[in-house]
Amino acid sequence: MVFRGSKSGCREFSLVLEARGIDHEIRDDGDSWSLTVAEPRVHRAYEEISRYSEERSAPRSVPEITELFPGASIGAAGYALILLATAYCAGIGLFGADWLAVGALDADAAREWWRAVTALTLHLDQEHLLGNLLFGVAAGVAAGRLLGPGVAWASVLGAAALANYAEILIAPAAHRAAGASTAVFATLGLIAGLAWRQRLTLRERRWYAAAPLIAGICLLTLLGAGNEHVDVLGHALGFIFGVGTGWFYARTAMPGNRGKGLQIAAGAGAALLVCAAWILALRHAA
């Protein structure tokens, strides 16, 4: 016998032994219940029950309630406005320039660093644009509520631009790409990295703590792969840089900074970076 007590207690420990493949039996002794195991397995059964009891009784950290930031929709609206404005300008060939040619990601033009930014605002067709608008707004609102709209979108732009430039450096010379999907997956990675790092501070099993990261990777696999026209490398790099950014923010308690000035400065800085990148691209093509 390895345990004597209530029926519920025996059933609980029975599940533990069953999960570990240890044969056992629950007996009704009249005034109490007992859990019995064959003599050769008694020592192992005691160990498993003791380990389970210690883990169950260990104090667990209670996750702090995250106070969400206001204005997430403002950041999403700014994202949509930039994509739509760029699509319009490219469509009419403003300034007599081929915007796709001068702004798309080009692995053969590593010195033109601004392409890492401008490529994020370009799309090949309306379907491409619409998909990135819908997914980007949804993911961006979530990130904006966690970090604030300005910091969230500045972080997404930074992570996606770094991912694009890394892609320029490692992709074949003939590689060309365009689209905000790298930014969309950077946003997904940002959220996953935040949640992953925050869960690691709790006393949870390894797989439970890694659940946000695993979920993000599953979404990346589901949505980020496709035919030969899908920029799988860009999606993966965007997600990786986003996870790194989110991890760093959670590690340094960046979500706790609720200064309105910081949000405005970060958002304005991101918008100005996009404008500056396009000015450089158009001047270079002139």
C-alpha cells in the first residue's frame, strides 16, 4: 500500500501512477480507501507520488494583470494610411517614378539600405495589399494594447526593417520581394516574445511557459508558407526579430513605461523613417 485516505485522494494519485505506467489498484477498506501497488514497484510509486505532491504544493507566482494601453486603433489607422497612401502613389507613378522598382527589396542592392523600409509599404496587387492590411491591423491592435501604439509600431518597423536588411545580405542576388507581410510576422513575433518571456517568470512547466512561442511558430508555419511567390525567408526573419524585440521588452519591463510623450515620439519617429526612406529612394532613382 502506498496511500490510505479518501476516495478522491486515491483517484488523484491513481492518475499520477497511471500516467507513469505503474500498475496499481484502488481498494475500499470500509472506513477508508487505499492505493496498493505490487511490491517491486512500491519504491517507484512512492517517488512519483512524492514528486507530484511537492510540485502541487510549491508556491506559484501569480501573473500580474497587464494594464492595457489606450489608442491602439490610432496606431493601426496610421499603418493602414501609410500602406494605402503608398499604394496610391505607386499606382499613379507619382513624380514619374516606378515605385516598385526603386523601393522593392533587392538583394543585389545591399548599399541601398532604405529598401529594407520602403519594401514594407509596397504590394504587388490589391489582394496582396488587402491581406496585409487585415492581418496587420489585427496583430497591430494587439501589440498596441500591450506596448502602446507608438512604441508598438516603431518596434514592428524596426524589427521588420532589420529582417529585410538581413534578407538582402543572405538572399541570392536575384532575390526580389515587397510587402508588409514581414512586418505582420514581426508583430506576431513581438507578441509571442513578450508573452513567452513573461511566462518564464512564473513557476510553470517548460512546455507551458513556451506555449506562446509555440503558438506563434504554428501561425508562422500556417500563414507564412506557400508557393514560390511567398517570401518565406522574410516571414521567418521578421518573426525571429520580432520575438527578440518582445523578449527584450519583457526582460526590461518596457510595457510598464506608460509615458504619453514616449508613445508620440516613437510613433512620429516611425512615420518619419518611412518618409525619409522614400525620399532617399526617389532621389536615388532620379
